[in-house]
Amino acid sequence: SSKEELYKTAKEIYNYIDIFRCGVWKARTSPNDFNGSGDITLNWLYNISKELNLPVAIEIGTPEHVEKALKKNIRFFWIGARTTVNPFYVHELCEALKGEEVEIWIKNPIHPDLKTWIGAIERFKKMGLNNLKAIHRGFFPYYATKYRNNPEWKLIKKFQEIMPKMDVICDPSHIAGNIKLLESISRKAIKKGFSGLMIEAHCSPRNALSDARQQVNPKQLKK
């Protein structure tokens, strides 16, 4: 995304969101795909956050990401599905965040493995980082379904039973993979007692450099 698109999107949605979630470095399957605009984005987000009085959340995958983000006063972080599965990565991030006043959101692993997900959460707790939320972004489908990632609601219910005090945010954009299913997934998540929704939006979805099919425009987000 360009600086202009980022500002335009933020200005059009900041009145009805709690936190502006934005990718700086993007973990992509192929190195040829758009990998995010990188370090320069942190300056853009710092200015947006200050100007609109809007907290910003980004994905972190390395201690270096943490260091750079903290310098720009970013205090909300999420751990991506690919990072959650690796205890070494999670441990390094725990070390980098230790003692910081931050909120961390941990995405479920790509494959339906509750032990790995809970293990990552426990690692942060062990390091004294207790301001945590879980993100349900769906699970890799082993067979063709209408979803990009299967919601596996029964598995999430089990997770909520094991960790009843953990807030769970639903990411209907990643579950759906297209905007047609967003509303039904969002309603279901709210009905099931989820604490919030993480929805992808863009001022001009057709021009989005990643996941364009699952992004809504600001008017649709407001609705």
C-alpha cells in the first residue's frame, strides 16, 4: 500500500474502530508476492496514530521488528499463524517484549493444533506478559470448502473451555477469503461470545496489493 492509501483508509475509518491494524512486514508464501512496505511504514503509522489519536497494531516476527516498533510508540502486536507454530520464534519475541507495557494477540496456527496455540500463549505468560488476546483466523482446509480457512467452531469452543479467561478476537477476513461471507461469520463470532472483530479494509480494495478479494471499503466496514 502507498502512504497516501494508508492515510486515506485511516482517515475514513478511524471514527468507528478501536485499533488500526496494519501490516508492515508481511510473511508471504512466495518471495515474489508483496512483502509489505517495510520499515518506512512505521513512520507513516507513527504520524497517523498521533494525528488521529488512534492506537496502531502490527504483526511482529523477529526481535528486530519489536525494537523498531517500540521506538515508534507502537504497543499492540500480533503474532502471525506461521510464527505461533515455532517455539524458538515465540521465545525470542517473549524476550524482546519482556517488561514492556504491550498488548499481544496470538493467532491460531495454520493447522488445527490447540496444544501449539496454547503453548505459545503460555510462553508469553511465563515471561510476565499477561495482556494477551487470542485471534481466531481459521484453519487450513485439507479439502475444498467455501472458506479460505475453515472456522472449526467446535475446536474454538474447546479452546474457550480450556482458557475461559482469554479474550478471543475473530478474523472473519482470513476465514472467508472473500467479502460475501464476512457478515455471517462476524455475526456467528459475536453470538459465540467473541470479544471483537479484526476486519481488513482498504480505501480502494481493487488496488490492494494483498488479499484484495477479502477487503471491504470504508462504507462496508462501517456497516
